Amino acid sequence: MAPPYTKILSLDGGGSWALIEAYALGELYGPDTKGREILERFDLVFANSGGSIVVGALVANQTPRQIVGDFFLDEDKRRSIFKTTGTAFLTSWVGLGPRYRTASKLEGLRQIFGNIEPGLPDMPFDKLGGLGRRLPDLVFTSFDYDRLRATYLRSYLNSGASSNPGVSSHNSPTFAEAIHASTNAPVNYFDQPALFGGDAAGDRRYWDGGISGLNNPCLAAVTEALANGSDPGALKVISLGTATVLLPLASGAVEPPLAVRRCNAGLLGDIRKLAKAVVDDPPDAASYISYRILHGGGKPAGAPRFVRLSPLIQPKRVGTDGWDYPDAFRGGFPEADDEMTAFERLVELDMDAIAPNDVDLIWQLAKEWTSGNMANQPVQVADDVRSAIVGHDSFLDAKAAALAIVG
């Protein structure tokens, strides 16, 4: 649809953890609601990485229940996207280096979406509007490997935020290529940039939008809307996340695994941290800045027009100084050391979870969070008590606020 925009949906990246976003959409709009019906509630949808897969499945008219079950809980589909390289065992042992084949991911995406709707994977991304009565404009975030700059793959070519407004459709990526570019995490994940045809300068190569600082793309979505003439006082944003870990620093009052211990800085360790940080992109800043653009200082007089829904993985506060395991994740984790709890596994689990027990753990988190048994990520947190200054401490409260603005 043409701007200006009013209602925005933003979905974070997070690999297999994006099943949380699909599950949350089911809790918001019904698990058996068709994907295009959900999308038609919004004017603009931004997504990165795993969030782009969720949006792609909505475009293919899959229900939230189907996305969770047929995309994320299906091990064969997961492995068709995360297909290991011949040296994956070595890079896993070293803790640094790519584990998956980029070219195989594109093949997997084309097969998955082609089986749902033949022809969809090869449809130009800027022609998707023909699929529905009122599909929103879509933007998948990425990173131009050669130009070292953020890239926005748009279904709407005449965006006021575009560096090349009105670029002809022969330069538009296909539906599958757009998802491929947005899901191509570097260094510890995929072995080369995503490659597909571009302009006269030759083929274009892409990494995941997390490299552009857009793992949570809500701020980019708000900026896109403003650049296209939208009124910030009228914008309504639902931002879905794939969970974030917030542990206290180890001290006399709390020790690992309920806390994080400061580690010694060093080259190899720092490289490992950076490799994860570029796709982790703790989303607090993007959410907070977006909230302030919409609301200014203080809290709004009425209902907030920016709502963040994402699990917050943290220990349970006991009294004023104590910490304990969350009740839902106190037990042991299958196929792990007998002394490892499910909470410890959840904290250490990477975005490329493939093993069934790991993905089931993420699914359990989604269910516990939406039931109110795990915290929701605030927009602004009081660090001493880990509670919301701005935003919502529980999914149930955030759900009510989200439905009030985009029912």
C-alpha cells in the first residue's frame, strides 16, 4: 500500500528463536488466523533474519500454528536452512568460524516456500502486492558486503527513504532472495555472503541485517514511516522480539549460573564475543529511541502507541538480594550434563538451534512467557530491580496494549 503509514509491525532476527514471534502472533490474533489476514492489519512491516522467515510465511498465508509447527518444529526444514559445512565440527571445536552453507540456505528457502505456494519463491519482491487485497509494504533488512552499508530490501520501490527511488523491478530480488539476504548471519554461522543479481555493477552480496545494527528493526521502521510523510503522533508500533538474556553480574549475593562473571579480555575471546554481538544486537536501544520518537518525554497520558513483546530470560528475584531459577526452567535439561538445568541451557543456547530438545526448549519459553510465567522485556528497565519503567513486565499486559492499538 502507499504511505503515509499508521500501523507498523516489526520483527527481530534470531534464527530458530523466531518461533517465539510466530507463537506470539497466534496469541495476539489467533493461532489459526491466515497470515495475509494478520498482515492486512498493518501498513508497514519490517523484519530481519528469522523475523523475515516469519513474515515470509505470513505472506504465504500460513497461520501462526502452521509457522510454529511446519517451519520451526520441523527438523528437516531447519536442517535445510542450517546445512552444515564439511568443516563444521572443527569450527565448533575452535569456537570460531562458519558452520553452515550459504548456497544451501537459498535452496532450502526456495523449496520450503515453493511447496506451500508454487511460484512464490521466484516472484519479484516488489510484486507481492498482487497476492492480497491490502498487503502492507514489506522491508527486510540486510547489509551490503561490498559497500559496507545498511541495505533495505523493499516491496515498495518509491519509498521516500530509498537511495534509489523508483528502481525498476528487474533489479528487485525475488521473494526467496530477499529472505536469503536478510537471514545470512556471518562469521560463526554462514560461510559466504548471500549472492544474487543486482545492477549494472554486477551481482550484489549481503550479510544479515544484524551487521547493520538492525537485528531489532523497529527504529528503522519508524524512520521509514517518517521519511514517507507519516505523522509521529499517529504511529502505532508493535515490536516482536526473540528473547534477550539479562543476568546480574556475579557478586557475593549471586553467582553463576544465575549471574554472569566478568571474563578476561583477549583477542580470541573478544572476536568470539563480537561475532555473536553483531547478530545479537541487544534491542533495548532501538525500542527505547522508537518509544521516545512517538511519545516524547515521560509517559503518554493515554495508552502507549509503542508496545514491545519479547521474553526476558533472567533469574527470579527472591527478596531484596536473592536470586533463584525460574520455576518453569528449574529442572534438568535432556541430553546435557546432569547438573545443567533447563535455565542454564536456555541462557547458553545460540540462535542456530537445530537439535529437537533445544528447539523444544525455545517453544517452552514461548508458552511460559505468553502464560505470564516468564517476564516480558521492558522498553526501559530499572536495573536494580529488573522491572519496567517504560513498557510492560508481562506478556499479558503487553498483549492488551498491543490489541488496543492494532486489534
